[in-house]
Amino acid sequence: MTKQNQQRRFCLVLIKPSHYDDEGYVIQWFRSAIPSNSLAVLYGLAQECAEEKILGEDVEFEIHAFDETNTHISPAKIASLIEKADDGMVMLVGVQSNQFPRALDIAAPLRQRGIGVAIGGFHVSGTMAMLKDTDSHVQKALDMGVSLFAGEAEGRLAQVLRDSFENKLQPVYNFMNDLPNIEGVATPLLPAERIHLTAGATTSFDAGRGCPFTCSFCTIINVQGRKSRRRSPEDIERIVRANVAQGLHSFFITDDNFARNKDWEAILDKLISLREVEKLKISFIIQVDTLCHKLPNFIEKSKRAGVKRVFIGLENINPDSLIGASKRQNKITDYRQMLLEWKKVGIVTYCGYILGFPNDTPESITHDIEIIKKELPVDLLEFFYLTPLPGSEDHRRLHEAGVAMDADLNKYDLNHAVTGHPAMSKNEWEQAYHSAWETYYTDEHIETILRRAIATGTSPGKTMFFITWFKGCIGIERIHPLEGGFLRLKFRRSRRSGLPLENPLLFYPRYFAAMIGKQFRWVSLYLRLRLIYRKVRRDPQRFEYMDLALEPVRADEIETRELFQSETAQKYVVQMKRLEKVRHGETV
């Protein structure tokens, strides 16, 4: 065979980086919790490029995909994959701001060996969309010779791969002003062996991108746009079938707000058909807004389609805080009805709650959480610091005003305070944050949540599992539940650049001792909560349980519920009544 007829091999390595804990070690698990949609999207697009032989008929395309939250990444081993081939490159995909320092640490030794590296994701796209000048961390990547990709890869990945193959990688690929159509494009997919490294073998896909709302703390609208772009119901069916063929049946639909997808009903009808007609055992997790219950049939069809859990951006119960964050679509007068509608169909609710709005104080935070416990039928409540994420309007405003923000991107994970607060010191804010978890997840309230679950037909076993997960991640692992997993892994050499490598005689004994201690605490936590669970399950009156949160919504609630008795809530209610009269043509 002549050299001209020999096949060349191009190796593409896709990596979704994790980020560092407070000691500088990569947050990594034996089994991680949340699958990476970005990784699935890029893998599917890369497969399409390989099938279309975009580099030529004589080039064999080799693709590897790794999620660092469940896979140890050694830059030396990654480099060897590329160097054993004739050519190749590494793409660090879906990189959020808190993951950017880790992405640079992976990229640096690869660039030193002359390997092409590109970084894409929310930090690159968000800062390029919102800042007039180049973000300092992005500039550091450029100085290293890393190529940056802003925007979405549909229809553009082939260009980057060809440039790499021809040694013509550009410093910046910026497609932020040309967001692509995503209907009929390559199927987002990851090999089953990758998905089995996530808890419950859950994979992910996005049914649509973009959000019509204008929340000032959100990066979605500035990265994916405010116009809804979506996959067709047939695309969704193809995604589901491709994964089921691999033995995968659990899906996380990563749309920031699936209820605003204009094809939500057609998509749910397609999934209902797959479940009820073809008897596919598929289940889903979705994210929605607080207005979703006003869409006729949305909740009922979500149940029939196999939705088991729903994440809702509750954010706060203070109307002034919601308006200040441009979260005007959240109406506290709708909260109870919305949550009760999900309760009626037995779907577990997660509600996000942001701490650190300008009017928040340690006392007001505790007070508001107690109201939620008493009057709102929330299952899981998870807390976040109000964070000016790069790519958000909040970040742009503070940046242009010269307001101090923490320079360490690793802390921009919604689990650290990164800027000052007008009413609380940093220490007070941090104490209020940790106290919020303890205030909500008391043994007494856990019992209440489980009683509500049984009374409404929601799985108490699954609810208890998630409560255990939340309490353990915060109290034992010191990591937010969204970044949690099963059995924390640490590798001595996977430490943040600038921090010293620990002596192995110190590192390993301490690591194994901590791991054993944590497992003991996990078992103790589970057994303690299991006793609460057994007590509730054995109560002969468990199906008749009723409390303020489960009571049907009544017309006099505005006068009787504590949720509406604060000064700001009263002003909000008066305004809502005035608007309602205007809508009905009444004289104000």
C-alpha cells in the first residue's frame, strides 16, 4: 500500500471539566449526579462530522468523550491519545465560569506539547456577549494559544475540525450573533458506558434553547437568546429511541424552562405515545417556571409522559426581590396553587431559592423559610447565593460600575458569596446561607414533607432519598447537592495550579480516613431519617394527613396567610388587585 492510500487517523477528545473544591481538588465522584448535555450535543455533532467524512475519505475519525465529574482526567494520558494518532485536538465543552480555572489547568500542559485546544461554553459566550472588553481569564486562555468558541456548534463544528486538521485553528470563533436552528440536527448522544457513570444512568438532551424572560441574574438569555429555538417532536422521539436502544431509560430535559417551549404539548404527546402505546419504560426530569400550571393540560400530560421530578425556580417569596431581579413572572399569589397542582399528580418538586437579595437579612431569611415550611407544599428546597454570573446583566452592571467582585472564578458556583451585600457582612451572609439549609431540613419538617408525600400520592421513598442526598451533600461533603455524587474521589496530582502537591504519606491516610468517616456519617444520617420514614409509613392515619400547605386554595388567603402579611407582600397584593380590575374593565 502506498503512503498516499494509507488512512490517516484524527483523534478528537471532548472533555466536560469539573471544578475545584475549597482545598483545590477536583470535585469528582465514583458516580456523579447530573449528566452533561453539552458533552452529548458535541459528541453527536462530532459523530455526524465523522460519518460525513468532513476531513476526507482517507481520514479515520476517532472520538472520545469524558465527563470529569465521574472520570479522572490526566492531561498526559489525553495527550498520548492525540499523539498516537496522526492528528487531533482537545475540546473543553460546556465550560461554566466556575469550571474555567480547571479548564485552563487541563489546557496548559496540552498546549505545552503543541496539542490544539479549544474552549467553549457559558463563560466564553457570556463574557463575549455582555462585556465590552475581553475578560481577563479569557485573555489568559488566548495567551496560552487556546482557541475560544462562542455560540453554538450546530453547523459550525466542521469548520473548527477542518481548521485543526490543516493547522489553521483561529484564536476566536464567535457565532453569538448567529444562533442556529436546532431542528433536524444531529442527535445528542453519549455512549452507554459514559452514562452509566451517572447516578441512575440518567442521560440528557435539550428540547429547546432560549428563554423569553429577563431575569437579571440569568445567563441563559444572553447566551442562548430570548427567542425560542426548538427540536421537533420527531427529533425528541429519535433521541429517546437512540438511547433506549442502548438500554438507557432515564432522561433529564435540560431546557431552562420547558414550559415555554412552544411545542411542549406535541413533545409530551409523543412521549405519552411511546409510554402508553409502545410501553417504553422511560422517565424524565424537567425544569419549568412558576406559571406552568396555567397552561391547560401541561401538568397532567407531564405526568403521563413520565415526568418524575420537576425543578421550579421559586427564587424568593419577597415581591420586591423578585421585581428587583426582573423576575416579574413569579407571582407569590400563584405559588400555592402551582405547587398543589404538581402534588395532585404525585411529582416530586425541587424549588430553587436565592439568598442575598438587597432586602435580605439573616432574620428575614429565617422568617421566610419558616413561612415556606408552613404554607407552601414544597418537597425539596435548595438554596443558592445571589451570584453575578459572568454573562448575566447583574455581572455586566457591577463590572461596568467597578463594584468589587471576587476574582476567583472557581467560586462562581452559586455556593459561595462573591460580592458584597448592602445589609449583611460576608460572614453574616455565609452564616445565613448555611443556616437556611439547617432551618428547612429539620427532623420535624422532614417528617412533615414525608407525610405530605404519602397523603398526596408522591413517592415517600424517593422523597426521603433526595432529602438524604441534600442533607448529606451540604452537611457531610460540604458541596452543593447539584454537584454531589456517590463516593467522593480525590487524586493527589489533580490539584489546582499554584497549590503545592501534598506529601503522599500525608495525603492518602487523610483521604482514606476522611472517606471512611464520611461513609459512617452517611450511614448514620440514612438510618436516622429511615426511622422518621418508618414512623410515618406505619401511621394508620397517614392517608388523612392535612396541614395548611395542603389545604385547597381559598379566596380569603390574602387576608389569612402569613405569606401575604409583610409590608412588601401587602403592596404587591394591592397592585395585583388593581391590575385585575383593569383587566375586567372595572373602575380603579
